[in-house]
Amino acid sequence: MSLLLDVLSWGLLSLGGVFVFIGGLGAVRMPDLYTRMHAASLTDTIGSILIIVGVMLQAGASLATLKLIMILIFLLLTSPTATNALASAALISGNLPKVATQYGKDPSQ
Amino acid sequence: MTVFFGVFLLTLLLIVAIAIVRADNLFVAVMLGGIFSLLMATIFFLLDAPDVALTEAAVGAGISTVLYLAALALTAEREKRHTVHQIKALVVVTTTALLVIFATFDNVQFGDPTAPVHVHVGPWYLENTQRYMDIPNVVTAILGSFRGYDTLGELFVVFTAGIGVLFLLGTRPKKDTEAAETLIPQQSETSEGLRNYLIPRLTGRLLVPIILLFGLYVQFHGEYSPGGGFQAGAIIAAGIILYALLEGETAALRVVPQWMLMALMAGGALLYGMVGVVGMLLGGQFLDYSVLADNPVTGQQLGILLIELGVGMTVSGVLLSIFHAFAARDKY
Amino acid sequence: MSAWAQHLPALQVGVPLLTTPIIVLLRPHGLSWAAATLTSCFTFFIAVMLTVAVLQGQQVQYSMGAWPAPHGIALSVDAFSAILLLIVTGASTVALLAARQIVNAEIEASRQPLFYTAWLLALAGFVGILVSADAFNIFVFMEISSLASYVLIAGGSDRRALPAVFKYLVMGTIGATFYLIGIGLIYLMTGTLNLADMEVRIREVSDQKPILVAAGFITIGLALKAAVFPLHLWLPNAYTYAPVPVTVFLAACSTKVSLYLLLRFDFFLFQPNLLNHNIQFSYFIMPLAILAILAASSLAMFERNLKRLLAYSSIAQVGYILLGASLVSLIGLTASVIHMFNHALAKAALFLCVACLATRCANLRIDSLRGVAKQMPWTMAAFLLAGLSLIGVPGTAGFISKWYLITAALDEGLLGVGLIVVVAAGSLMAVYYLWRVIEAAYFGKTNEGAEIVGEAPLGILVVCWLVVLSNYYFGLAPSLPTTLSSAAAQILLGQVP
Amino acid sequence: MYYVVVIATFATMGLALVRALLGPSVYDRVLAVNMFGTKTVLVLIVIAFLYGRPDFLDLAMAYALINFVGVLAVLVFFRTRAQREPTATKSKD
Amino acid sequence: MMSAIGIPIIGAVAILVVGKISSNARAAVVLLTAGALVWVVAGLLLNLQASQLEVVQIAEIVPGITIALRAEPLGLIFAALASVLWVINSVYSIGYVRANNESNQTRFFVFFSLAIAATMGVAFSANLFTLFLFYELLTLSTYPLVAHKGDESSVRGARVYLGVLLVTSIGFFLPAIIWTYALTGTGDFVTGGILQGHIDGPVVGLLLGLFVFGVGKAAVMPVHRWLPAAMVAPTPVSALLHAVAVVKAGVFAITKIVLYIFGGDFLGAEASIKWLPYVAAFTIIAASIVALHQQNLKRMLAYSTVAQLSYIVMAIGMINPLANIGAMLHIVTHAFGKITLFFAAGAIYTVSKKTELNQLRGIGRRMPWTMLAFSIGALSMIGVPPTAGFVSKWYILAGAIQTDHYAVIATLVVSTVLNALYYLPVIYLAWFGLERSGQENFGQGQAAPTIEHAEAPGLMLIALMATAALTLLLFFFHQPVVQLIERLAHGV
Amino acid sequence: MDWLGVYYYWAFAALLMIGFYAVIAKSNLIKKLIGLSMFQSAVFLLYITMGKIDDGTAPIYHEGISQQIFSNPLPQVLILTAIVVGISTVALGLGIIVRIQEEYGSIEEHEILGIDER
């Protein structure tokens, strides 16, 4: 039984790791602010879910698992909100997404 | 294995440090400062110092970034490229660094248990915490009781900083006073924070109680896991600052009015002092907690709990009043 | 009372420290000043009690929280710290007594409780350093006193105080951090923070290199905070633009406490263990001291602003104190300790006279003080008498330290003659720049614009004359400071085999 | 067992740092800081388990909160700054 | 002895209090204090035997260094001289101040009596430290007197006065004292000297040099500049300065140091101090030559004082009993002679506002009594028999012949001739010169018109005549003073 | 002589250098303050590296832990205090900078000196 758990958590953890790394790559290679934000925040959330669940399997039913759940909730609450606030702030201050201007359409209509 | 992580993180640290010095835009420098202290906290965590990591995170990343930003909002945003007497600085700096390397070069092994540091006083604390206080967190034991006098001094350093900022920023700036009259009637947009940002305000409303709860947890859980007065104070202050950011500074002042902050500041310091004096009155030395209760061990625990509470009160009071002093400056 | 006697060291720091939160909350105007002065007097009273205990030969030790010395924090008061305690608490009480009118004029009522709290915190910081026997604890109290002094200096209405105090903050923090690096390196090699314990364990340390570097760091750090000559750039502006009572308090003790630490660390810790200490000390500190005396005095001679003139003269006097110490002889050290005492007296008196002048005259440039003696005879008389004490005319306190300094220099043979020339040149320059002021005040023609100025308010004048007369009392009957300083010299030199 | 995750997260932290240094506009840097924060939380969780000290998770929890406060603070004060000097050139650095 | 210092201080305070009320009351108080002082000193002088040995200790500064007073003969002579002349000087200055209605007179008299108190302290000091304490007090109390007028020239003069005196005292005198304390452990004046055996070789010369040039008040050549500069002071002050207190304190200090610190026989054997008489001789000659060229009366008197002082230093430098007596005697005779000259100069200035020598042509007929006193004083300076100056020069000459010190004999002769050269023409012109009226008398553009003026005012005249009489009396009755000095010489 | 171990001390020295350079060379007051806090963080790093023992764990007892080697708790206590000292100095420094901005209108040291000369 524990072997199954170990293999499962190892799988989740490495998957989470991969997602996180992809997010990192996305943030660097993407051309424009908003695309980078898109890449980074999405992988952020999925990555944390995978890793934390993976670790929870390792910790089993203990105080640590409760703490892990709390952290997961925090992360799920805070990082998307932060990205949202960031996106709207950038938009208001006139930092237009590159792609929109390329096709000549004025995004404001 | 710690060493490899450490080396990687240290290189990252140095890169960030150089980036901070070279950054022209001060906002950028402050944000990189945030990253700097996050890295610093992780390194501390790697070097088996969770308490210090928590303090560095709460104080370094949280509060100091907020204070820097509040100050930047009032002063210049961009640094004028004017590095004066560069060579002289480089010479002085390299000599200091060489001096330090010369001192620590070959005779100090990283982490070897036989180094004099670990032989003399360190181990005594590890054994005697069990005997005298019977609490798991040795760092809090030393902080609270063995070197309680240091922490009293520390508390008063924070108290002085609070007094100082309130004293300096207490005056209404002369030239702006006339403008201030006109400003007050129509509620200025700035102090309303992110009023029209719906999502952050909602999550904020949800998060602030959790942060405060977590702060209190850290405050009273200091003896079992990394935590204590300073960290708790910082976290509680961060929570209320978050509320101020979201709901606007006046709303935050309504929740925690100025006189309450002053009471918190003075009360915490007084509480700590009185615990020491009571120890003296009951026949022990100054700051001797074993006389506080009939059984010395519970006395020590009670003492540590009280002084951690005092520290938490003062630190949160000071940090909040400093934040309000900066934030209120906008209105003038 | 004897039950409290053994708690004295803790009370000495506790009283000023724990009254600050109470004073912060005192809203009614004027009450905060009264409370602060009362606390300062009570601290002075405790300092006197401690000195009496020390003079009776008691070994005043106190371990905080009843933990044994190397593990807990210990406080110890000996002759050296006793004389400094008297200086610091005395200066603070005197400055506070004279501070009422000026602070009312300069700082609005709502901020005054904060000002007096910062004042008591500075006092508590200084006293904490003097009483503590734990290296890191000294760092903490050094920070309290420095932060509080930055707040005090920045309290004035003169806007130029702000950049001056920022420069002081940066240099002070760098000094404190150098001190921290020094302790860190020592802790690395010896594993303890208690001074007495550290001094014992330093001997067994095999590799002396880090100790040497630590000595270097600590000396530079403390020299920065004590405004020793090349590192003195923050002092003139900080003292000039600070409110006058703050200058009275800081001029009398802030540099002295750092010098106390410098001497204690150098003679107590490093001295017997470093290679040949006299070379390290005399080749390194003595030229700095001589440079300080000559350069700072000459700067003072050409200075127009009265307060900056006295600030430069303070830097020169720090040079005298270091000169005495760098002779590494019993009389030399006695000379340097007693000069700390006498200089504190003389400088406090001079700055109090400046305080009297400040209440009546607009700016304190020398040529705007022409002919002021006719309108303010008592103040200028006090300034004259205090000036004589600074120069070291016989019968004044200044003379005693000059006497010891020259006797100490005489034992050095040929080098001694050179030192005597320097000391003589220093005091003659002092004569020059003080006489420039007195001559302008007494014989200068009052320039037309000056309005009729009355005598200084009685309160400040009485305090000023009190300090001036104590200058002369300790000039004629200096038994107290001499016994204390020779005992201090023995303690410091006790370590040298 | 945890090495894969630790190495991956460290790498992402490195990349986030690159973005922070290069980032043309301030908002890029804010994004990088946010990414950095969450990655540190994850690293701490994993290292806590790597060291076998699960009771250090409070640290990670504190991080998550502090990071959020930090990012929001930047946005608020950056807007106050932009408001006070609308004439100031938009920071396109 | 304590009262000797106490009385002038109490007097100073009394004058301060009374001064505001009325000038007569102030004058009365001044005279009262002067009289009381003379009475006390006389008391000490009479029962010399009893008061000789007891040492009054006032305060112990540092273990081994005390403020102590002792009434030994040398100190007594100086104190007696100072107190007597102070009485006369007070009389004179009250008259002078009234005649010239000087500004803030109270301050003048207060510092006057403080200066006398300091002089008493110097006279009775029992050790080097007390001597230095009162020496500095004397400098500081006379500074306001010199700068009394408060105008630009007097302030500059006072600055030079203070500068030279403080430089020499802090620069040379203090190190010398501390060196003595370091060497011998005590600084007390012991007949026969304390340096015996502690120090020898050229170092003794160096120490003596430090002392001689340290005591700026003795006006030995390089450090004499303050004396002519102090001429800006009103005449009673210059009288006090140059005849009674300041210069005499300087020379008295050197005598005390040479006799009681080095000791006569110790120095006699020492080769390295032979330079002292030659330096003094050089000062005499140079000062006399400079005095020759002086136009201003008071500056001439100043340079003549510099010369006369070096007589005493030269006599002491010869280390022989006869010369010592001569030196002590010269202190007294020169005091009387010079004070008469200054009083006369003051009188002439008060009445006729004349200060330059060439204005004094034919003034004898207008002011016969003043000029008579002036002539007696001048003769005493030259050393002509009926005046006391002759007696002291005679003793110095005898001492020089005894030790066949040819350089000193030569200096004595040459200087007497020089004195004659610059004093006699003044007397001759005053008595026999024709009073030229009108402009050509003041060709050099001095605007002092020949105003009609009679004799000097009454009070000043009395003082003048008193000192002149004393100069003559001393010539005939110098025996008691000599006996007193001899007792000292044999180390009673 | 394990090179990696000494790297911590060299990182401390490098950080010290960077912080000190920023304090001296930069004329912007806020940049000086940031340099100052970096200078202090370097010292914290020194103290904590001192306290680490090879494969020792944090000095907090926990039923679950097996091995008994603990890192030295004392430097951690010292650094806890030093961090809060650092933040207090920064807070006061920022207060002074805000006041300087209001009085002088600039926070560049060379400009402030210029304004004072006039």
C-alpha cells in the first residue's frame, strides 16, 4: 500500500515540477506582458496543487497535512487575485497588449 | 547537500544584490529588495534557522517593502545617475572585504562541530532549556529568558524607531498646510486604495481575518514551533496594512485608531518592563521569571509567554503607526 | 534600602528605560518635561549611589534573570564605568533643566512628549552601554542611544539638521555594523559573548589572525562613532544644527561613551593577547590623536559659527583623550579618563552659555555677537570662565587633565617633548579661538541693526553658572575624579603583565 | 525523491529572476516577484519534508501571505505615484 | 598671610558694591583696603621670626601638589614693596581718574585690587604650583586694565599682551614646572634648592632656559614685546604694571626659582648656565639703544624698564651673595624710581595732554614739582649717588668685581652711560629749553596746542612727591633693607 | 579545506562589498539606505553560517525527530535582534528622507548640498 502511495506522490511531484518549469520558461520566452502573465500564473496554480497534493500523500493524516491544506487554500486565493490585480493595473496605466495593436484595431471600442 | 542548495541560492543572492545597486528606477530596486530578503530567508531556512527565516520574511519581505514603497510614493521615483567619488569607494570597499576574507580564510571549516563556537556556550543552552523551561523551541527560550535583557533592549529599539518617526512626521509640512485645507473636503482618490478593484477587495476581505488569526497563532505558538513576538507583530501589522491597502487608509484608521496604536506601543513595552520589575519585587533578579509562579518551570513559561505578548503588541503598534505616518503624509 | 542596593545596576538602566512608555502617554503640556527631568535626576542619584559603592571597593556585579555569567547577560560596574555614569547622567540632568524654554520655543506642544521620550531613551542607551558587560548587549544599547540621538538632533526647527542627521545615521550605522562584525569574529574564535569570559578565552585561541582583524573592525567602528579625527565628518553639522539643549547633552557624553568602549575593548580584551600592543596602539592611535588636536583646532580657529567652532573643539579634545590613552602608561590612562570628565564639564558649560545666547540672539555667528557682553554680562562672564576651563588655566578642571597629560608625556623622553609641544600648541589654539569670541563680545561695537537684547532667562542662567562653578570646584578639589580615574587606569592596565 | 521538484523550482526561480532583471516595464517585474514568491513557498514545503521537519510549514504559510501583501503594496503605491504626477512620463523604461 | 591675599579680594568686592553708589565712597574703600593691606604686611614683617616657618596649606589638588603659602623674607620684601606702592598708586589713580574722568571706573578699581591680590599670592607662594596659579591670575586680572579704553589700539595692544604672556606661560613655564615635579616629586621652595643631584649636565641649562623664557613677565629680550605694547593702558595701570606688580612679579618669580629651586651653590658649580648673564646683558644694551630712539615718553620708559629688569636677572645670573643683595635691592629701588617717572608722565599727560618728548621743551617752568620728581626718578635710573638707584647698582658692581665678571662690569658701565644719554636731554630740555610757542613747536603735525596749564592736580602731586622722597630716603637708610636681605642670603 | 564551505564566507564578503559600495558611491538617499540594509544583511549571513553544524537540525525539539545533533541556537537569537534593529534604522531613515524631500524638494545628496550652499 505505501509503495503505491510513494509511486503516486513521486509521479505527482515530478509532474508538478515539470509544470512549474514550463511556467518559468513561458515567463522568459513570451513576447508580451500579458502572454507572460498568462503562462506564469496558470502553471503557478496547477504546479502548486500538484506538488502540495503529492506532499500531502507523503505526510499522511497528521497536523502537517492540515497545514498543507491551509497553504493550498491560501495559494489558490492569493496568486490568481494578485495576477488579476496586476493585469488590470497594467491595462489602466495604458500598457496595451502588443498583439491588439498589430491588427490596427483600437482595443478601446 | 545543503551546501549545493546554499551555493546556488547565494549566487542568486549576489546577482540580485548587484541588480539592486545598479537599478535606476527606485521601485524596481525595492521590488528586487523584496526578492533579496525572500532569498535571504530561504538561505536561513537551509542553515537550520527557521525563526530567523520567518522574521526575515515577515520583516524583510513584508514590512520593509511596504515602508520603502510608502516613502517612494512621497519622494522621487527615479534615481539621478550621479555616482560620486567612485574609485575611492571601490578602494575602501575592497580593503574591507579583503580584511574579512583574510580573517575567515583557512582556519574556519563550514559546519564542523568541533569549532569553538559550538563547544562553549551553545550546547549549555540545549541541555538546560529542557531542565529549566521544558519548552521545545530553544531559540525562544534563549530569546525570552536566558538573554531576556537583550530582547528588552531590542523592544526599546523598535519603540525608539516608532517614537522617532511619529516625532519627525508629526509636524504638518509648512508649505503644504494651505493646500491641505482645500484638499480635505473632497475625499481624495489616493487614500481610497484599490476601491474600484472588486476582486482584490473581496479576497482581501476574506484573507485579512485569516492573516490576523495566523499572526496570533505565531504569537502564542512561539514556544513549540518557530515564531514569537517579533514575527507575530510583523504578520499582524502586514494583515492590517493589507486592509489599509484595500479599503483605504482612513478605513484602516477607523478600525485601529491612532490612540490605540500609541497604547499598544507603550503597553507592550510597559508589560515587558513590569514582568522584569515584578520578578525583582518577588525577590529574584531583574527579569527572573522563575519567581513568577511557585514552580520555577511554569514561572519561566509564564514569563516567556508574557514578554512575547509584550513584544508582539509593541512591534505591531510601532509598525502600524509608522505605516500610517507615511500613508497619512499623502493627504497633506 | 539595602535590599535595593544589590539591584542598583538593573535600576540604573531600568529607571530611564521603563519610564519612557509612561512619558509618551503624558498629554498635558509641560508635564512631560517635569517627568523627564525627575527621571534624569533619579538616574543621576542612582549613579552617585553606584559610585559610592564602587569607591568602597565593592565589586558590583549583577546577572540578569539570575542566569550565571557566560550564559546569561551580566552587568558590572567598576571605577571606569562609574565616572562615565556620573558624566552622562549629570550632563543629561543639567541639559534637561536648561531645556524648558528653548524646547517650548522650538517644538510645538503636541510633539514634546515624544521629544522627551527620545531624550530619556538616549540616556537609557548610554547608561545601558556603560553598565553592560556583554558584547552583544552593548551593541543593542548602542543602537537605542544612536537612534534616539538621531531623533533628538532632527528635532530642531533648522532644516539643515535633516541632511546632517542622515549623514550621522549612515555613518553611525556603519560604525555599529563594523562593531557587530568585530564581535562576530571574536565569537567565532572564542564562542562566548561575556567580556570577562571572552578575555580569558582569547588567550587560548591558537590562530591570532581573526582576533587581529576583529580588533581592527571594532576599533574602526567605535572610532567612527566617537568622531576620531579622520572619521569625524558627521559631528560638526550634527552639533551645529541640533537644538541647543541636545547639543549640551550629546557634546558632553555621546563621544565619551564610544571612547569608553574603545578603551575598554582595546585595553581589556585585545591588549594582552595582541602581538606587541604598544606598537599597534601608539603607531596607529597616537598619530590620529595628534592630527585630531592640530587639524581640528586650526579648523576651529577660522570658524565663523559659534556652535560649529565648539564642535571642532570637541573633536580636538577627543584627540587629547586618545593621546593620553595611546601612551599606554598608568598616568597616561589616568590623564585620558580624567580629561573625559573635565572636558564634559567644560563643554557642557560652554554649550549652556550658547544656550543662553540662543534664547536672545537670532543667529550665532561671531560677528553678530559683537558687543553682546554689555547686554548679557552674566552669560558672557560664564562663557569667559568656562572658556578658561577649556584652555586649562590653573585652578580650573581643564588644568588638571593638562597637568596629568604633560606629566605622562614627560615619561616618554624625546617623543614626550614632541607631545608637549602638540599639547601646548593645542591649548594655545584654544586660547586663540575662544579669545576671538570673547574679544568680539566684550570689545566689539554692537552693529547698528541689533535690537536691544535682555539678559538670558534666569532658569538657564542659574544652571549655566552651576556648571561653570562646578568646573572650578573640580579644578581646586578634584579628589573624586582623580581617585576614580586612577582606579580606572589600574583596571585597564591591570591586564598588561 | 524530492530532488526533482527542488531542482525544478530552483530553475524556475532562476528564470523568474531573469525576467525580473530584464523585464522592460515595472509590471513585468511585479509578475516576476509574484512568481518568485509562490515558488519559494513550494520550495520551502518540499525542503521541510526533505529535512524531515514537517513542523516548519508555518514558514511557508507566512510566505504566501507576505507575498500577496507585497505585490498589492507595489500596485497601490505605484498607482498613487502615477496619480500624483499624471504629467510624469508613463514609466515605459 | 591668608589675610594678605584675602583683603584685596574683599576690597574688590566692596568696591564693586560701593562703586555704583558714589565715587567718593569708592575712593574711601580703595584707600581703606590699601591701608589694611599695608598694616597686615607690616605686622608680618615685624615679627618675621614667628611667621617665618609656618606653612598655610589651602587646598590639595592632586596628592603631592598643594596650594600653600609661606612668608619667607624674599616674599615679604616684595609684598611690602607692592602694598606700600599700592597705597600711593591708589591715591594717584583716584586723582588721575577724576582729572581725566575715565569711563567705567568701578571696573578699573575692582581689577586693580584683584591684580594686587594675585601679586600677594605670587609673593607668598610656597611652591611652584601656587606660584603658577597666581601668576596666571595676575595675567588675567591685568588684561582688562590694559584694554581699559576699549578702542581699537588698546584692544590690539591687550591682545599682544595676553598672547605673549599666555604663550610663554603655557608653552615654557608649565612644562618646566611639571618637569621639576616629575624630577623631584615636590615643587616646594626650599632654601638651598631641591634640584641638587636630580639633574646635571646641559639639561640644567635647558630647564633654567625654560623657566627664564617661560616667565614672560620678566621681559627678557625675545619675550619682552608685550611691555611696550601694554603702553596703551592708562598711566596708573602702566605704573602698576611696570613698577609694582607685573614686571616685579616676573623678576621675583625668577629669583625665587633660581634661589629656592636650583639653589645658589648648585648653580654655581654648574657650567651649563653661564649663558644667563650674557642674555641679560644683551637685553640691557639692546633695550637701552631702542629707548634712545623713542619719541613717545611712555614707550621710552617701557624700554628702560626692560633694561632695568635685566639688571636684576643679570645679577641673579652671577650667583654670588653680593650680587644677590644687589638684585633684591634693585627690585625695590627700580620700583620707586620707575613709579615716580610714570606718575610724572601721567601728570604731564593729564594737564597738558603732551605725550611726545619734543613737546616737553620748557615744561619745567610750568610744572616745577612734577619735573623735580621726574628728575629724581631719572637720576635714580642712571644711578647717580643721592638716589637709591646708585646703591643697588653699587652692590651689583661689587658682586661683579668679586667674581671678576668683566662682561657684567662692562655692561654696567655702558648701560649707565646709555641711561644718561636718553634721560639727561629730557631733563635738560624740560628745565632749560625755551618754550616755543606757536606752530614750529609741533612741526611733526601733532595738533597739541600750547595750552596754558598750571601744576598737576593736588592728589597726583602728593603721590609724586611721596615716591620721589622715598627714592631719596632709601639712599640714606638702605641699611635695614640690606639686613633683611642678608638674613635671607644666609638661609635663615 | 572544502571550497564549497568557504563559499558562504566569500558570499558574505561580496555582499558586504556591494552594500558598502552602494552606501558610499550612490548619492540618492534611498539607494544609500537600501545599501545600508544590504550591508547589515551580510553580517546576518556571517552569524548564521557560523551557527550551522554539519547534518544538524534546527534547535527545536520535536518528538518526531530522531537524530540529536542541533545547530547552535545563540547566533540565531542575536540575528533575530539584529534584523529588527536593521528595520528600525531603515524606518527612521525613511522618516528623515521624507522630511528632507519636503524641506529640500529633492533626495539627491549633491542637490541638497547645492541648495544649502546658496
